[in-house]
Amino acid sequence: MARGHVPHHTQSEDSARERARARIAALTREIEKYRYDYHVLDRSDIPDAALDSLKKELFDLEAEWPEFAAPDSPTQRVAGVPLKEFAKVRHAERMTSLNDAFGEEDVRAWCARLDAYLGRSAAASAPRAKGAGSQPFYCELKIDGLAIELEYENGVFVRGSTRGDGLVGEDVTQNLRTVEAIPLRLRGAEDAAAHVRKAGLDPKEYDLAPARLVVRGEVFLTKKEFAAINRGIEKEGGKPYANPRNVAAGSIRQLDPAVTASRRLDSFQYDIVGEIGQKAHEEEHILLAAFGFKTNPDCRPAKDLEDAMAFRDHWADPARRDALPYEIDGTVIFVNDNRTFAEAGIVGKTPRAGIAYKFSPREATTVVEDVRVQVGRTGALTPVAVMRPVNVGGVTITHASLHNADEIARLGLMIGDTVIVQRAGDVIPQITQVLPNFRTGRERPFRMPARCPVDGSPVVREGAISRCSSKTCAAQHREALFHFASRAAFNIEGLGPKIIDRFLDEGLISDAADIFELQKGDIAALERFGERSAENLVEEIAAKRHVTLPRFLYGLGILHVGEETAHTLAKHVSVPAQGGALPIARIASAFRGLSLEDLQEVPDVGPIVAKSIHDWFREPRNESLLERFAAAGVTVAASSAAAKGPAAGALAGKTFVLTGTLASMDREAAKERIRAAGGEVSESVGKKTSYVVAGAEPGSKFDKAKKLGVPVLDEKGFLALLKG
């Protein structure tokens, strides 16, 4: 760059920078407030998972805009200020915490950053050729408890402390003495050596009788004890605790050790501070067990990053998590080689060579970008939040029902608000809380419409429910959606009337364009919908985004335009193609350019049908629908029959009527075969009918053909004619 040159920023870049700066400032302010309330005041104003979601957003923004990352950012902190009631303890080395990853992309990005910093692959580092330490990564379960540090002098427990701010913690020695899982004296060198030898290591490589030993781990409450404590509280008419972690943290901070002892806490240790000969993190677990500490038996090494991520996926299974006696909220991935771990160092106050791979949260934060009103099958109007995509409960969701105007008022929700979204069990995601301190002044209020967005009828209020006043609106609305997904139209398999009704009830769709905006997470969140069935339906919808012009026109549900009329219109109305497709805007323009007289020149289109088509394409609501189809990625191909022209194909110039059931194909397939060969299909038998194709159990069309002398083909004769 030339001296004195000032980088040029476009207005949009400056706007993005300002939005990032403002969002980072708001996140920093609010996270610090929530963290102080939680760690110092023992009070939770928002769920832990929601706080994690805010921290993750801040971390990602600071990675994208490092110039706005302040030294006192919450991402650089470990915990709150130590409680004043306890003596302070300065840690020999900083107690760090880990950054969170919520998906494979986050984990891969972490490993890529680590490799770039080291200048080599972390996955290639292993201190030993075989045995403990021979694998590059080590995986642990992330216990949902309270981090502690334990100090031993000449084998005797002398001090225990909380993490505090990472440098200074609280002295809770007397309370930790009550935890039976924490040894008051280390095992002797001989016993320790026997354990080390059994694990395949050489005891001579380690100091098994250190004058001073500092270890770190976690104190937690088992699910069984948590349930017992809450039963006692409820029996006395008190308010039960929200989660085991809060009880564990509160128990360790009790001034009376007898209260702590009554809680029957448990503890795992997982880290040794300082050198006693260990070369790998895996060895530390072996050494801790040798000294008499309780370690987690479900931790294990991983041969590569894929293996480490598979470890997390294994424990993400709800059945496996439920079988554990304690709560976990994810797994931890460490670089196993201690030398590489130390070389990677610390960024802010988190180690580069470790990351917490969290399970998908049941609560997360996101931004409400819009509120749309959906009309259900009973005519009820449901406001639905359209949100910035967010992962909740393992799926990415973009919509959440707001139920009614009263619920929006209760939440105090405005469009543009930062909100907490919750998904508990198999229920559709709900917005549970608005975070008004994130408002920038650009948010806007939402008001229920005075007229129905489907047919324009006045909206009436029935208690908390707003409803379209037209008695026929809801039924016609449902039928239009059934028609759109039907086999002769867009042919979306799996999207039958019951599913459409369910989506209408939940406010996920209001018109046909909404179908193409459905996300897997929006569907998987519904009861009786698994992730696989949701994925199958979303894939099917995506596959049907591309249709022929006749199917598209028929699917629009224009009054008096049946399947055959749609094919006739596709053949006779000229729409300029672009790149092998017919842009929806050009289709709309072509039909709006036709007068009533022009439309009546199309074969079999009389005055009534012509007026229906003419009016449909000029209705503002329908114009908006067509625009939304285009925005959702719906594309239209020219009809193959139209492309061939009237003289093309073995059946050119011939008109067929189908009746009865064919054994080799269904009726829709037969129609497609006729049209592909240049023929036309009619629903009624007349003098111009070339053939009636009669399958099993033919109807009145068969009798009329015989009366008029129209040739009748059985299935064998029809197939022979198709072959030419």
C-alpha cells in the first residue's frame, strides 16, 4: 500500500462495520451482566444454553471483526468476581475455559486455525508410538458441574478452590473435604506404580510421590441426588431447583460445610497442573486414577478429528445421555500431546488446542426478521416469526409460532428483536423471551391485519383469536393447497391433506409459496415428525421446484382451468424462454398481456374461462404469489409437446380419452405418454375424439364412445399405438 493511502470503504461496508460494532458492544454488555448475575449472585435470568448462544455469536463476530474485540470481552473471561465471603486463592497457573463448537463446521474451523498457528497438522502430533499417548486427540465428556482446583502437599489435601476469574478463586477447602470422591490423601507410590504398570506405562518415567501436586476437575450432582433434593423442597412447599449445576455451585459456596455434606456431591478429576513426567493428556487420566482420584471411565483417545467428532455424536444420542447418572452438555476435544498443547498457547483466556463440542442447545438466541400472518384451516389468523436461521435441539429452524396478538403483547415483541427460542421435546419452537437491551431503534411494532391476507374479508376478534369473517375462506384455502400439491399439479409426494392441515395449524404455511420455504428443522420440530421424515419431505419439495408449464398453470388453481385447459394454454400462449426455462415473471407478463379476445382464440377457451384467467393474473394478491414463487426458486420448463409443435410425434393430431384402470401404468403416466408422443388428452368423448382407451371397469365414457362410433382401444392396443 502506498504511503498515506487511506483504505476506501463503500457505504455498504461501512454500514456492515457499524452494525457489527454495535452488535458486539450490545453482546458484550449483556453477556457480562448475565455472567455476573450467574456467577456472583447465583441467579439465572436466562437459560445457560441461551447464554452460550450469545457467547457463540460474539465469538464469531469478533473472529470476523477482530478490530472490535476488546481485551475485556466476555470471550476473554473465565468466570465472575469471587464471592467476598470466602478467602481468596491465587492459582499457580490460570484456570482457563474452552470455546464452544456447536457443529462439525465449527470443529473443523477450530482445527484449521490451530494448524495454521502451529504451522503443521495437530492431528499428526503424538508423543508415543503406541499405547497411551499414541493418538493425536483425547475426548472427554463435558460434565455440567463446577470447576475446581485441588492442592496436595506431601500427599495430603491442603486446599481446594473454585475457578473464580481464572487467576483468583474462592477457598472452599472445608466444603470440598465433604465430597467423598475427593481423596484427603493420595495413594502411596507403590500402589500408584502398580496402577501405572497395569495401564502399560513405565512407573520409572513419573514422579509418583510429588512433594506438591495440583489437579483440576469438576464437582457435580448426580441426577438421583438432584431429584431427591427437589422432592424434599417441594414437600416443604418450596420452589425446586432448575438444574443440578445450580445446586452443585450453590452447595460448594455454602458457608456451613454441613450443608454441603448433606448434598452428597460427586467429582471427577481430569487435569494435572505442572510436570510429573506425563507427555500426553491421556496419561494424566491414568496418573490421576493411580493417585486415587475418581476419573471418568467414558473418556477415550481419538485417532483423528473424524473419530473425535464421532465420540460427540455417540453421546448426543438421548438414550445414552439419559443412561448416565449425571448431566453432560457436550464433549471436549484436546490435542493429546502436552508439548503441542503448550506450544499452541492461549488466545485470550482459552487454550488454542482444546474445544468444547456442545450438544445442540434446547435454547438459543436469534433475531426476528419479520412476522407473517398465516391463515389456518379454520380461518384463524396466526402470526409467525420469521427468524434468522438458528440451531435449536439439533435442527436449524427459521419459523416460530407467536400464536396470537395477546402473546406478542405479553412478550413485548417487535420485528427486529433479539429473542430466546426454545425447543423442548417434540414441540414446535417457541419464542420464550425478548431481550430488549439489544434494540437499536430500528425495530418496528407488529399489528394484526384488519383484512384476511387470503381473500380480503374483514378480520373479526373472538377472544384471543383473530379470524377471517368469510365462512368459505378457510375451506377454499385448504382445497387450493391440496390441489397445488396434487399429482396432476406439482406432485409433491408425502404432502397430503393431513400434513397440509398440520402445517396450517402450526402456522408454517399460508399459501403455496410457503411450501418451498419450509426447512427441515421447521418440520422435524413437530410431534411425530422425525429428522429423517422431515429431510425426505424437504428433499421432495426441493425436487419439485422445477415443473413443466402445464403443471405450473394447473397448480395455480385458476377457476375453470383444469388439467387439459392448462396443457392447451401452455401450447398456445407464447412465453419467451431464457436459458432453457420460462421465468415466472415472463409467464405472468405474457398472460397479463392477453386481452379477453386473445384468450378466447385459444382452442376450447370460452368467455367464462377467458375471464377467469384474465382476472387471476391481474389480482395483486396473485401477482405477489408469483413473485414469491420466483424468490423461492421455483422454475418452469417449456412443455415438451409444445416444443415439438403440432406435427411432431407418433400421436400428433390425435385426441384421446381415458376410462377405467390400466394395469401397466396409472392414468397420469398414460396422459404423459400421450402428450410426449404429440397427442392430446380430453376429459369428454365427442365427435373429434380419435380414440377412447378403456382399461378395467370402464365408465360411461366407454358407452358414449360406442354410441358415437369412436374407436376403442384396450390396454394392449394402446401400448402398441404408443410404440408406433
